[in-house]
Amino acid sequence: MTRLPLIALGLSLPLLAACVTPGGFDFDMRNNGISAATPENVATAPRPEPDQFGLITYPNYQVVVARRGDSLADVAERIGMNPTELASFNGRQASDILREGEVLALPRRITPPGASAAGTDITAIASAAIDRADADAPAEPAAPSLQVQGGAEPVRHRVARGETVYSISRLYGVSVRALAEWNGLGPELTIREGQFLIIPLVLEQGQASADGNAPGSSVTPVPPSASEPLPDAIETAELPDAPNMQADTPTPEETAEEIAANEPQMLRPVQGSIIRPYSSRNEGIDIGASAGTPVRAAADGEVAAITRDTDQVPILVLRHPGNLLTVYANIDNIRVARGDRVSRGQTIADVGAGDPAFLHFEVRQGFESVDPTPYIE
């Protein structure tokens, strides 16, 4: 059975575009029932400010931060690096226009033209100054030097196939908001396979990010070991008002309201058997259906996000009353746009191709995934 890599790690639900104001993201999902134990409530330090060249220099690596209107070639020229080398290392093209604040990793340590390397011989600098003084020469301005960040060094993570911003943030126990801000991710939180992300530094317990302490006083999240399996997804909490799956046959005395109350809370998005059930590793269900089968909205709601993962697998998210979200993946021919209002049963997309073809369907109570089966049966 073909499986979507993103499903095992969890879909990119911070891409829900959970707007608290028109045009703005609720990156922390604070309006969606996050508990205090989630990474979204973990305090992180602000990203260090780049130097005059746009560089942030750590003891073992460097990154460069793009300015408004920069192309990748502009950034490369500013730091004195070959554009092709910089583009190739980051999986980009030299002509690409970058977002303001976007971060690029450097393949090697560099000292930009006109800058002095950290650790330059102090004796040589002093001797040159004495020589200029003896010659009664005008003083020359000191060349700016690279400022190496002290304290803890953030983990540098290379995005693997199928990963999403959500899965990476959960892997390191940091918030999506912090991950986005540290790396200059755009409003759709799009990441690329092979892209480097710097993982925000977590503040020690009781230390607020607004207290003025430098990131060096923070704790580096422990990178996941390649020899250990990835952590399981958050276990499902008991559904507070799950529909009764063993409802009795209605009697003539029952009212229309009572009959409606015994119907599934949500419509099954496609007809077919469940070929992969809900589990802690699969945060939804896979419903077998032929490619091209219409996918219907499970309930009335609003299109919260339309995006893709690193494998370019489309993901559609609907927001519903009662703090519920539904997620539809492995789809094609999306018929709605972000912000559209949809009604229960409305066709929103088609089932995508696969061997076998199927629809991946999730139900979430705020941030937490829950078993969709009681909602549709």
C-alpha cells in the first residue's frame, strides 16, 4: 500500500491559516484549545540580529538573512560568495527572489569583503596602528569584524522528504510561531526538501523572552537521534461529546430533532472502506476510493488553508464550529479557495491517484488529532 510520508509525522496543521484577524495567522493556535504542555506554549529566545552583511555567525556554522527585495544573487554578492554555490546548497536558483527575513545556510565559513575575521592577531593590528601614527598618516576606520554568537548554538535541521513545519516543531519541542520567525517563513509556512532551518533556542524555565536576556542564556533543543524512532504523535484524548455509535432504531414517537441528534455529526467525505485506521502514528483514517471520486465537505465550515507538503501532496483544511477542524489529503482538482464558506456535502476536491487510491481524512479538536470514525459513523 502506498503511504504518504507526511501522514506518519502528522499533517502541517499550523498551515491551517487559523486567522485571528483578517490576513493574519494564529501561528500558536492559541484560540484552538492548546494545553500548557504543548510546544506552542514553550518560551523561546528571539533570533539574534544579523550583522551589517546579514550574517548570523555561530561557532560551527553561519546563516545569512535576506533583506526586502533581495534576490539570492544579491545576498551572495553582499557576502562575497558565488551565487551558484549558495543556491545549490539551499536547493534554490540564483535568480530567486527571497522573502524579507528568509534564512539561507552557508556551505562554508566566510568573511565578507571589507570585514575582518574574528580572532585576528591583535599584535598585528596594534603594530599597523603604530606605523600609521609614526608616519603621521590619517587614521583609517577599523574594518567591521564578524560577531560570533556566544552561549548555546541552535541546532541546524535539514528538511527531509515529507516533513512539515508542524512535524519539525513537534520533533524539537518548539512552537511553530518561533520556528517561522527564526527562519523567515512566509504566511503559507512552505518549506522545501533539503532546506536548512535553525531551531529556536528554548528559554530556561521561568525566564521570559521579554526579559532582555540574550539567546546565549537559552537551552538548545536536543536533536533527534538517527538511531531512535521519531516520537509518537500525541495520544488521542477521549471525545467529550462523541456521537452514539449504537443508536437504537427511532420509534414513531421520536421527534425530528431526536432523529437528527442520532445521525453522524459529520458526513463521510467519500464512500469506501477504511483501509488504514486511526492510530498514534496515523493521525486520521485512509478511505479507499477510486481516483477522481468527488470529495465532500464533512460539515459546514470555512476553508482555513490550502497548501502542499514537501512531496507536493495537496492538503485542504476546513474549520468548523465547536473548535473542530477537518483535513483532506491525497486530493486533486481542489474546487474551493481559502476563506470560502462551504456547506456539508459540498464537493471540495477529487480523490488523487494512488496504488491504491484513497482519501486521507482527519478530524482535530483544536491542535489535537482525534479518531474521525465516531464522527462519520
